[in-house]
Amino acid sequence: MNFEILEHPADVGFRAWGDSLEDLFGNCAGALISIILDPSNVERNQRWDLEAEGSDRESLLVNWLNEVLYYVDTRRIVFDSFAVRFQEPFRLSCEATGEHRTPEKHPVRVSVKAVTYHQLLLSKTGPEWIAEVFVDV
Amino acid sequence: MSEIKLDALDDYRYRIARNETLGMRTDVLVFSSPVLIEHVKKDQSLGQAVNVATLPGIVGPSLAMPDIHQGYGFPIGGVAATDVEEGVVSPGGVGFDINCGVRLVRSTLTRADVKGRMKQLIDQVFRDVPCGTGTEGRVKLKHGDIDKVLENGARWMVEHGYGEAGDTERAEAGGAMKGALPGKVSDRAKERGAPQLGTLGSGNHFLEIQYVDRVHDASAAAAMKIEKDQVVILIHSGSRGLGHQVCTDYVALMNQVMPKYGIQLPDRQLACAPISSSEGQSYLGAMAAAANFAWANRQGILHFLRDAFGRVFGTDVRLELIYDVCHNIAKEETHVVGGRRRNVLVHRKGATRAFPAQHPELPPSYADIGQPVFVPGSMGTASWVLTGQPGAMAETFASVCHGAGRLMSRTAVRKGKNITEERRKLEDAGILVRSESRDGILEELPEAYKDVDEVIEVVHNAGLAKKVARLRPMGVIKG
């Protein structure tokens, strides 16, 4: 498991790890999806190109996850993989695979309103990158 | 947060004196009780109220209501007024669910009328009022309609067959806030929210069929046309994905522009801009549009609720709106501060407006009693009807609490719980629960919340609001 769910008095968060920043950002996206629905049995039948930018690493992470949330919540897509590439220090693109979700196959466990800056943590410990993110549900 | 020193002023008021080393521009005033304050100390909400006290242009104290708990940036149950000329507006001070609020509906039924038919009724309401987490809503908008909804709120719904004329008379701002700028709402926010119009949503949103358990203020209850054992319905929902996206968009924008305005804050989730700036004005226009979407949303839910009651009890049964209040909003209002009339922007994040009697914004039917305030408790306990009192005008920018306040995290309350057993426990207590998701029930169990009666004692005894009636649930629909 490359992430775990964290408790918050009113809402939900997660801690994710990665061998690189790219890896970490992908794992954070996977963690976010697992809060919203059960991500098992996702068929890899389509590809989407996602992009995000920020003014620093933290805002890039929040903006990236809000971009993923838009695809999951509004466009009703569920992803199973993310290949994140940094284009510039604070801009990324991502090839993501997955499928259009249906309420029958991937019922929503809880709707996430937004990804927040609350207690946001993004750091490198030894060779490993780690992030903590809280979302409003 | 060891620097935070909390002084008890009396039985219901606590103060954190201004500490400039923390960047505070003002005091924090907390309304609480010896029991509740111990819960408050366990999370970060007091630290968040201190952070709010650092906002540029804050007027009066940073306020915390007795249901305060940890939120994002602002605490939930936080109130802050900023000077309209020199102060800032913070989207986080309104929250992601812009104009999340409650409306209370009275029926012409009594508890005895529904007793043997609650199962049929709750199942019918569950079928007719979409939760919206899995499926889309039933209000179909044509191209261009969304901007009209954003401008005209509940009025648009009534004009298009989703309600009755009286529905908009008894809602805060008539169900449509002035100053809405649909053009300042992103296409993405409209795309996210439009299919959800007329749906409850998940999380703590709900629809409860309740009965009046106790009447505390007979004349106010008479003005609201409610009496003991009458069946009422409480609807708690907000602006759905549209409001969430507006907040997301503007928190991102304000984080970008804060350096331009020389603003530095201890928490990025408080991101703000001067009210007078183009970004501040754009946000306020988008926020008002999202607020109108929320009023339209609650109006749609009422319409579908009427259908459901009609199917079960026939068309003679009437459902009438008592009032509709929002508890996540920023509103420009005039208040007397330090003996001087000031125009301020009151941020209410998990707090309800509570104007006292004779306030010019009240509808005529409530002019003599004060603004109705509805405070939902948890699904197994009770909810309250209150009226705004002069104390709120004097001390809290006319604001009171909005709920019981969470005590336990969603994961903690779920732990070791079995859905069948919990559902049976609630049924044994006379409460039928329906939800699209198992977690929707388990995460909102009564033990997750503080005692709503204790919260109400604080605002009643502190003179902010007055008890009118206590409501008990019989049927609950969770998103």
C-alpha cells in the first residue's frame, strides 16, 4: 500500500509515499479516489491527458488533486493508473488510464467537496517523498 | 498552541486575549460551557479562531459558537466581520459548501397521522427526493438556464413549477441574494453543479421527518404556525458541486494574488483578498450566485418532498415553508461596533444569522418574534427551533450556532459498528433511516456529535437566541 487514510474530527485525509515526486503525486491521486469509491475492478479501456500547475510544490499538489477530483466527480471517470511527468518545476502533465464509472459498478462511498491546504505536508525523508492531504467531505 | 491562553469571562463566554506575537489583530470570543469547552480544547479549532483574528480589516472579535469544531482555515462555528472598505474577504471563511443551510417545512399532519405509515412515507420520500451521489437530479435545465438559476435562486424554481409563491417570501434574502455574477462562476463549476440541482448530497446532509416534541415559546411557535406533535420536515443541503468548485477556484486564485496585496497568513486555507479588489468583488459575485444555486436546490428538494407526501397522504396535505436559513455565507450588513455604525462583511462559517425582532430584513410574519433559526442535532437526538435575540446583534454580528458540532472523526465512529445493528437501534428508538450508502449512516451516528441540547443552552442563556421548540426525528434520509 502506498498510502493510508488519516483521521480528522470532521473530515478525511491521507498520507501517501513515493520514490519520486511524480510517483508521489500519482499515489496521492489514487488515495483520493479510494476515499470517494472502491477503486477495485477498474477496467483500463481509455486514456486521458490531465494537466495542472501551481505557484509552488504545495499549490501544485492541491491543484493537481482538485483536477483529478473534477474528472472523478464531474466527468464520472475512475482511474487505475497515473503516469505523472513534471514539465516545469510547478507544472505537470499526466497520462491516466481507467474507465467511465457507473453507479452500479463503482458506487460513490462519499462525495469529496474539495482538496484543501489544511495541515498540508509535502517533504522528502531520506530517499522517499511523503505527503499528507486533507479533503472536505 | 501552548501560547493560547483561554480566560473564562462568565458561565458562557471565554476569551483569548489579543496576542501580537501570534499576529492577532483582535481577541477571540468563544461562546461555550464548562462541558463543551473541554471538547473544544481537544482539536485545533481554537488555534484556527486565533488565525482568523489575524485577517486584515477584522472588526470586533473573532467569534466561536458553542458547536465549534476543527475545520479548514476557519473553524466550523466561526464568525468574523471585516470592514468593507479596508478588510478582506476569505472564501475559506464561507467554506466549500456555499450557502449550506436548512429549511424547515410544516405539514398539516400530526404524529398520530403518520405513525402507522412511516415506512411507506420514508420509502416514498427516499424514491422521490434524489440524494444525487449516484444519479443525477430530476430538475432538467435547458441551455442558458443555469445562469438564470444563479441570478434568481429559489424564485427561478418557483416560476418554473418547482414550488409555491409563498416559498420565497419566507427565506433568507427571499431565496435570491443580490449581487450574483454568474459570469464569475467558472464553466467547470456550472458543469459540476447543474446536474445536481434538487439533490441532497452526501456527508452530513439530510432530510428528516420530525415531530414537535416540546414548545418553549408559545407565541413564537404560533407565529411559525407549529404546535406540539405536529409533523415538520427539516432539509439540510447546500450548493452541491457548484459551490464546492467556486470555493476551490477562488482559494486557488487568492493564493496567487495574496503577495500582490502584501497579505501574509498563518494558514493558506484562509487565503483572501481585499473586498474592494477585483478578485474580492469577483468572488463575492460568484459566491452570491452559488448561494442562489443552493436556495434553488433546497427549493427543488421541497418540491419533490411535496410530491412524495401527496402520493402517500393525498393532495389535501399541505407542506408550507416556515423559513430557510444559510450557515455558510459572507454578507454585507450594518452593525454597531464600539458605538459606531459600521458596514461589515460578516463571514459565517457554520454559523446562522439570527436577527432580533423588528430587524428590517425580517418578513412581516416574523417581525415581532425575531428571525427563525434552525439548529439540527444528530439523527438520533433532536433539532431546535430558535429565534434571534438582541444579544446576538450586540455581541456576535447577529450570529448563532448551526448544529451540534462533531465530536468524533468519521473513521472513529464507524469502527466496530455493524450497519444492521445500528439501523435496528435507531428503529427501536422510533427512527427509520434510509441512505444510498452504508457509510452515510455509520459516519453520522448520534455518538459522533456533541449534545445539541447543551449547545442550545449556551446560546439561549447567553441571550443570543431564544428556544422556541424542540423537534424529534421519526424518519431520516441521508445522502
